[in-house]
Amino acid sequence: MQLVVGGAYSGKRKLIREQYQEITWHSAYDDHLLRNWRNPYHSSAILVLEGWEIWIKKELSSQPGLDEVRDYFFKLIDEICECEKLNGKPIIIIMLEMGRGIVPLTSEERNIRDVAGWVLQHAASKAKTVQYCWHGLVKTIK
């Protein structure tokens, strides 16, 4: 699995488009449901999963606690890694760097940021490569 992380409009999508020809985007920004992530994976294209902060927000609204939501996403990332190993076809995860250390005012926004941070750390630990984008510049950090 490849992880690409950075701020909004920082060049994450551009980086992936430069690296791969055939790409299928499974995106919360296009109202794709995370639970359907396997559907586009059966094509020959590279699968990109993006919009994790939206999927996290939706999950937080339907489950009672941060620990349960965090564990749900940890298991999902583990499942994505296993699927990639079995099929031998790369999966790319794009995650938004949220806040750059600024603490949100509302508890809902803090919860989203906290879970997103935990999920990002888990994804980084599982990823073969991690690339960080900021201002159109890319740094490979793993």
C-alpha cells in the first residue's frame, strides 16, 4: 500500500496522476461509500481511496465511541493491505493532514481530527511507501 498525505490542494492527486496511467478513484468527495471500496478494485486500474475524513465523520455519527471507530478503521486498513497482498495490485490511500497542530473548537471536529490522526499513523505503519505533499512539493518519508 502507498500512502500519500498532505494538506488540502497540496498536490496529492497530481502526484498520483504523474505516477500511474490507469487509475480508479474511490472517493468520499464523490459520495462513494467506504464499505464499497472493493467494487472498483476488480478492474485493471490502480485503486485510490480518498476522503477519509468524511468517512470518519460519518462513522463517528453512527458509532458511540472514538475507540470503536478507530478500531473499525484499523481493521479496514489491515484488510486493504491483505487484499493488496493477495491480488498483487497496488492500492493507494490519500489522507488529509488535518490542522497542522491547530486544535479545533468543537468536540465533533476534535474527534474527527483525533481519529484521523490515529488512522493516519496506522496507515503509515502499514504502508510500503509514504509520501508527504505540501505546496506542490513531494517528500518520500518512508
